[in-house]
Amino acid sequence: MVLKTDIEETLVEPTGCPATCASPADCLGLDHCTAAKAQPLTAIALPLTDDDDEPQSKNFTSTRNACKLCTPLGACLAFRGVEGCIPFLHGSQGCSTYIRRYLISHFREPIDIASSNFHEDSAIFGGSKNFTQGALNVTRQYQPQLIGAATTCLAETIGEDMARLQHELKEQHGDAAAPIVHVSTASYRGTHMDGFHSAVRELVEQLACGCDAPSQNMDATPTSRVGLAAGSPSSPTATRASQPRVALFPGLVSTADLRHLKEIFADFNLPFTLLPDYSESMDGATWSEYEKLQSGGTPISAIRALGSAQTAIEFGRVLAGTPTAGTVLQTKFGIPRRLLGLPMGIRESDAFFNAVADIAGSETPVKYQRERGRLVDSLIDGHKYAFEKRAIVFGEEDLVIGLTALLCEIGVTPILCASGGRSKQLEKSLRAAVPDLPEETLVKEGFDFAEIAETAPDLKPDFLIGSSKGYSIARRLKVPLIRVGFPIHDRIGGQRVLHLGYRGAQELFDRIINALLEVKQETSPIGYSYL
Ligand code: SF4
């Protein structure tokens, strides 16, 4: 492994552990971790991933700006999508500081993440005492209904036996601490998406039962969750007794996406449980009084009742063959699972709406048929601006697939599709979802921003589309960056970007075309005001 220190400053803007990391000794020199840059090189000469046999770029350095984020970060976000659940990191304080900073800068909402606060002695003797004390403290301070515990790199590396720790806590303190769901989240083995999906899987694995409690999202508080007057023609309460109940696992999508999914299910009159649902807890209204744990989220009773759902829908083409919340329902309760791509663009949205219509036994509501029609109409209007433009797409693997599908539909040529994920499914899933993707399109797993930056100039893109972390590359290339996904740290409203459904495709299409028009306008010697 070649280790170099001459890294361009622009490529190491902090996307990993922050300088505030309380315990640098905790860090294993993860490739996105800027704190690691300050460590002696010998301290970070460890295997970074399970895929070290992969060929590396000539200019490989061990401290890179990865196109992925810390695994417990994904778990923390998923836990905040559960009502009354507080995320709790078993590890050092710096990890929770970094994750809080990252989430707050995107969602513009406070989020508390507890930490068992490892010190040097915990790294040597284990963090049993810290875990017990932390769980009791957080219960006293926040009175949560659930503690969502994720283990950081250090706790994973020293091999903390979390089952034993939980057992000891119970034995010594009975029910003094809130119930705990633990998820194993070693960041050197995965990405924030892996942490997110694993947390959702563990919630279902550890909480769902076959009990027939009618406690889905819509059943619990139909009017507040879907914004419908009770008893109105489209109230979910009107038909819920006769309709199949759906377990919906959307993955890491925006709060606007979550709200849109709830609206769609309400319009189909289809009862559902959306897990997780951080549309309110991470993007709520102002409070009259400070809420330590923001309200909103999937009720725990609804998660327990998932074992009696009739069907499950899960978004994530690269999840094929991976144990997920959907596969837990399938194997434990015999609930059929439909694995779909993120409904982005027309084809993937059609697949989603057709699946929901099939489950509901009804047509897609006229409202969405009209949205689709308007989208097709606008593609005709904007086609001349998008046709043969070249784009670099980057981000989480499933987002990359959804975006690529959309781009191909609007006449843009994706020239590089890159992700920091390493599912080994990206190219196969991408080409299955987008059969018209050109052969010459580069599809890269385990790619980082340094590699994107190295590759991009020769590809001559017209624009980049992905998270705000691609800004420095777009700036150097003097092309627009269309900000989507997570994180968006340099704009307001990043959490409210709508990606899903015909409506989401419409918004993305308008933004892409307008960005291209703006370039045309700005680079023209004549100040055209009519394009
Ligand atoms: S869990 Fe690992 S990757 Fe995440 S902040 Fe902590 S040391 Fe860094």
C-alpha cells in the first residue's frame, strides 16, 4: 500500500471524522477520515476494506475524501426515524460529534446522539462500565421509548460483546434503562447506507412480532400523518380494514421523499407502515418549547405489528442477496417482499406505482397519472437542452442507479457513475435498470472523490450530479453541480429535495435544464434573455 501525504487540500475537506474527534486513538485511519491525516502514517497502515486486492489508482493515498460516510451515521439517522428513539453510540465521543455535525448541517435541525464516551482504559479493558452508565444516564435524561445503540469502529475492533453487555445491564439494573436495539456498524466494513439498512433490519428483527396489532402509521394517527380530515373520501380509515397492510422500507431518502410516499399511500387508501420515518423528527415545525427528542417517527407499536403486514416493499436494487428488513419479514413471517429500485425517473416510478396499484387492487389515482403526463410533456419541451449532454453521477449506489435512469430518459449521457459503496452489485443492477446505458459509461464501485477528480477532466462533463461534496470538483471543471441526495451542506433545503415519483423527476428535470440554461446564458457574449 502506497502512503502519501501530498494530498490536495481541496480534496480533503472534512467529510470524515472531524478535527473535534475526542479520541484520535479511536480512529483506524478510514479513508474518509481527516483526523487520520494528523496521525503518524504507521498508525494508519491497516487494511482499509475487505477489498484490498482491488487495483488502486496510481496516485492512491491512504487519507482520501471518500464518496461514502461513516456507517454509524446511517444507523443514527434510521434510529431518529423511530418515535421516541435516541441514537446511542458505543464508542468515543468524537464519533457522535462528527455525526451530529453532519446531520445537523444537512437537516438544519438539532439532533442529540448519546455516547458511551470511551477513553483509553475502555479500549484496553472494554467499555462495559461506560455502556451501563451511558444507558442509565440517557434514560434518565431523555426518557426514550427505545435506545438505538450502534457500535463505532473502536468498539467493533476490540470486539465488544454487546449481547453480554445488555445482559449484564438487565441483570444489574432490571428495567431501569430503556429497551435497547443494537446494530453492529464497523465503518471500515461498510458505508452509511449499510449502517442505515442494518439498523432498519435490526429494528424489525428485534421488535417485530406476529401480533395483529392495528398500529400502522396511518392507523395510529391518520389525520396528523397524512394531512387528511378523518372521514374524508380519501381518508385511510375508510378502507383500512379491507385493504392489505404494507410494510414500506424506503432506505435513506429525503424528508420530502418520505412525505411524498405517505401522500401516495394515502391516495391509494392503502394502510402502511413506513420505516423509518424521520420526515417530522428531522424536518419538523418550530417548537414552542424545546424538545429533547423531536416528535415524529414510526411508532414502536407499528414496528412490532410488522409481523402481521400482508406485503413488504423495499427500495434498493443493490440489496438483492443482502439480509434486510424485508428478508426478515419474509423468512420469519412469510410476508412477500417486492424489491424495487428507488422510484426515480419515469420507468422506475412506473414500476413503483404499478406495484402499489397491484397491491391496492385499484388504478393509480388520476392525480399521479396527470403528474406523469406533465412530466412527459416537459421532457419534450426541454429535450433540446439536455440532449447529448454529459454527466458525472456520484453518491450512494441506489441513488446513482435512480439518477442514471432519469438522466438516460431525458437524453443526457452519464459518462461516469461512481459510488463509494462496494456491494459488487452496482454495474449489474445499473445495467438491468437502465438497459440503454451506453457500453462506454464508466461504472465504478469503491470510488472516492480523488478518483472522480482524476477521471473527470478527460470525460469533459457538462455537469455533475450528486451530494454537495462534489463541489470542489465541479468548481475546478467550471461546470454546474446539481445537488441531490445526502449530504447537502452548502445550500438551504437540502433535506427537502424531492427525488421520488413523477413529481420528484419533474423537479430534478427542471433543475438540470435550468442549470444548463444558466451556463449557456452566462458563457454567451450576448446577454440572451430568451432561450
Ligand atoms: S465510527 Fe469510525 S468512521 Fe465513524 S466517526 Fe467514529 S472512527 Fe470515524
